[in-house]
Amino acid sequence: MKNPTLIFAGLGAATLALIAVASRRSPRGSGSEGSEESGESKAGDDWSSGPAYLTLPEDTSQLNRLAVAFQQAGVTNFIPEEFLTLRKWGVVAEIPEEYEDNIVKMAVQAQALRDRVGLPIAVMNGYRSPEYNQAVQGAPNSAHLRGAAADLELPSVHATADQDRELQVDAAKLWLTRTNDIAGLGVYTGGRVHLDVFHPGGLGRRSWGSGDVDGVINQAKAELGMS
Ligand SMILES: [Zn+2]
């Protein structure tokens, strides 16, 4: 094991091509992301598919560092590139170092959701650079700007409406029970969820969405015996 990080980097590049292709097949996003009160994007996001292939940063040392952190945190079903992709631009971004921890924390929660659902989950948005956030009309103080948020959904080629609902209810269960970790829950039409984690500069506990946010939370409470 002379240089294990190179192995992760290789895996990442191979997986990315698949992610990019999958995203082209599932342009089912519609509707808006949140509201100004939620601190999340009002006009939407990169809901449509982007270029078929992703450009990696020239310097991949951050990706390698994050890959090791993912492994150490028990994140086995996601790679850092998934949380750093600016989908519309087809670019894997570099994130300011001060936000690297946020990416790892967010990935741990995404992994918890993935474990609960038992199905592959696509990261449709993770970190957004300020320029990209403006381009997709994200809210000025979005948690995505600090790598502390992710929009997650089941790839549409696999998902039924029931499974989409289950993903949302499972996300709500995490939001209701992991109250020290997960700050924001967004529930959108089309089966997408937004989660964000507590972090410096964050907006704290809140829920919103264009979807059945109250119904989803009530169902989660009932299934958890919390009602
Ligand atoms: Zn979001």
C-alpha cells in the first residue's frame, strides 16, 4: 500500500462517468427549491442534466484527502466528487479548505439515509461555488455554499412513486432523530429531498419544500411512534 489515495482517485474517475450518464437519463427535476425563509434557492437549481462528462480539478489532492476522510467516517456508498459536482457546468469544484469538514459531515448523513433506504441515491447538488450559486439562482446564504447541504433523490430509472415517498419519509425520520447533526429538511415534488447539517454560518433547524412536507413529517413521526 504505497499510495492508497491513488486507488480512491481511480475509483472516483470511473464512477463519475457513470454518474454523468445516469444524470442525463433522469432529468425529472421540476419545481422550486425552497424559499427565502429556508435560506435555500427560490428559483430552483441545476435540475436539468448537464454535460455528459465531468472535468476534475487539476490538483486532485483535496479529492484524495476527502476520499480518505469518507472512508474513515464510514461513508462507503459515496465519493467526494458527488458532493463537489457543479452539474450544469460539468465541473468537479474545489471547495475552500475551511468547508471540507462540512462535506464529510454531510456525506455521513447521506450514507445514513442510503443505509435506511437500501437503494442507491443520487446527489443532485452538493457544494456550490458563489458563482455557481448565482448562476442557478440559489439563495444568498444557502448551506450549499459551505458544502453543508445535499439534494438527494433516487435515480428515476429505478424509483417508483412509493420509493420516492419512502426516501422522503426516511429523510424526515433522520431529521427528527438526528437533531444534533441534521439542521434543514426540504421536501420537493418529484421525490427529491434536501438535507443540511449544522455548521458555522448555518441557519439551524427548519423544514420547507414544494412537496408534501407536512405529510411526510407526520408520516415519519407516526412510524417512529412520536405522534
Ligand atoms: Zn438544496
